[in-house]
Amino acid sequence: QVQLVESGGGSVQAGGSLTLSCAASGSTFTVQFMAWYRQAPGKQRELVAHITNGGSTYFIDSVKGRFTISMDNAKKTVYLHMNSLKLEDTAVYYCNAVLLIGPLGNTYWGQGTQVSVSS
């Protein structure tokens, strides 16, 4: 049973930094890519950033230059480094991963971690 376990959320003042981590465990698999989504109250879940197993990255415009994403392939862990946080970054952040187990690819989600940015 594959699990994605997130950590690192919390409360921070605007302009501050947080790093989220998400570790995949529980089975023998190959990571295809890992991503972070977020969902603010009353809004749809949106993709924030992703990284492939080859190291290619993507960011939504609103976080470019402020967030970075990295992956430790050996630890099967993805990190989201968030700098210069803004009030509008407040949301529940979810880890997402596409993992290959044998020939099959499956999508998994973490339980979510709250990020709250205050003025």
C-alpha cells in the first residue's frame, strides 16, 4: 500500500518561508513525477508545481521566482521550498505522485498540510 506522507506546513508571516516535504513509501515503485497542489477556501484545487524524475520542473505563474521544487530520488521525497510567502498562498497543500508499480502507473495523493500566511 503506497502512502504519501506530508510534513512542514504551518503558520508564517507574510514574507516568510516554509518548506514542505512529501515522502512516498510502502511498496516497490518508480517515481514518474511528483507535484504539489493547493486548495484555498472556496476555490478549486490548483497545481502549484511539479517535478519529473528527470528533474524537469513546472510552476504556476503566481509562484515563479518564489517557490522551488526538488526531489530526492533515493528517498522518494519531494520538497516545496516556499519563499516570500504572500497572504494568497494560504491554502491546504497536497502532495501528488504518479508512481509505476511494475508496468502500471497510478496516481496517489497525500492527506494535505495547512499553510497559513498572516500579515
